[in-house]
Amino acid sequence: MCKRIPIYREENVLYQREEKSGYWTFIPKFHPETRELIVNRTSKEILNLCNGNNTLEEIEDMMKKKYPDVNEYIIINDVRKTISSFSRLGIIDWEGENPFLYINEEPLRNGYTMRVAQENDHRAIHKFLSELNSIDHERYIFYRSPIALTNEYNEVSLRQKLFAFSEDFFLLLKNGKIHGVISIAMPLLFVETSAIIKNIICPVEFFEESPGG
């Protein structure tokens, strides 16, 4: 993870401006709805170090040297949180895979597995969600957040969500086919700390087969 190289993609920023007291305002290209994204001087310093030459570990070391009086664990946390957030907004790209994205497929029970969705899963997710109206709701547990918009999960929107990591999708699979989806909308603004569960769709039999179920 620490050897990966983050790259600042200025072309993915629609607008940026330096404010008073060292703060900066950004409007990301892929998330223009996050108007007035304001970051502090330290976050901008971290972003500037993502020039394609420095690994994540080297950026952490540079920030430690610049702020020797700050606990190194606080610095590491700030660097990783900042870079991860910019990655979700599409402002930072990676040489290789995004180290903050966990994609391993975990075996569960009775042939089920679970993994984090990738951008190329958007069609399969859209197909599964589109078929929900015709499924037997007695066989599925279904929850959708009341703040979800009517057309929020069309194919284009799904691809954008997956590309920008603005919503994480956890896929419940059996024989390579989607049988359930849990999605969590991640905070896009640096001042936010909580995520929102947007969808829980799971076959009842999965819980009935669980130990003690």
C-alpha cells in the first residue's frame, strides 16, 4: 500500500481558488454537486505532493519532517484520509490499483461469496436492481434509503458512483450471479464523518441458513 503512487489530476477539477487563511475551494469535475468543497492548508500541501513522483510512504515522511511536533500517527491518518477522500472525488488517480480499495472476494457459506463491486460491474448491478419489481418480495429482504432519488440507480449514475467511489457496493454472489446488494454512500465533504446506508437487498434464505437463524 505505502509503495503506491498517488497522482493529482488537475484536469478533473472544474474550479479551484485560494481563500483566506490558507484554505482552498475546489469543485471536482465528477462531483459538481459538492459545491464549495473547502480544504485547509495541510490538505492542499498533501495534494501538491501527489505529483506522480512520490509514493504514499514518501508523502507521509515529508509531512512528518515538516511537522515534527505533531504525533506521527496523526500525520499518517491525516495523509491517508485526505488522499483517500480526493481519490473518491476523482481528483487523485493512482499508478496501479487504488490501495484504499479492497476487492477480495470473501467466501461465506452455502456457496455464497461477497466482494466489493468494481466499475465494470455497473451493468450487472443495474440489471439486478431493475429486476427488483418482478422478484418475490417474500423471498427478499429489501431496504432503500428514503433519501434515494427515483433515477439514482440508472446505468450511467451507477458507473459514475463506482468510478468516483462515492457509493460502495457490496455484492452477494452465488455461482457468479448477483443475489444481493448492500450499498453505502460515502461522505464526499471533508467535514462529514458519517456514511449512509442506501440499499440492503438480500435473499431471506441467506439468513435462514445462518447459524442460529
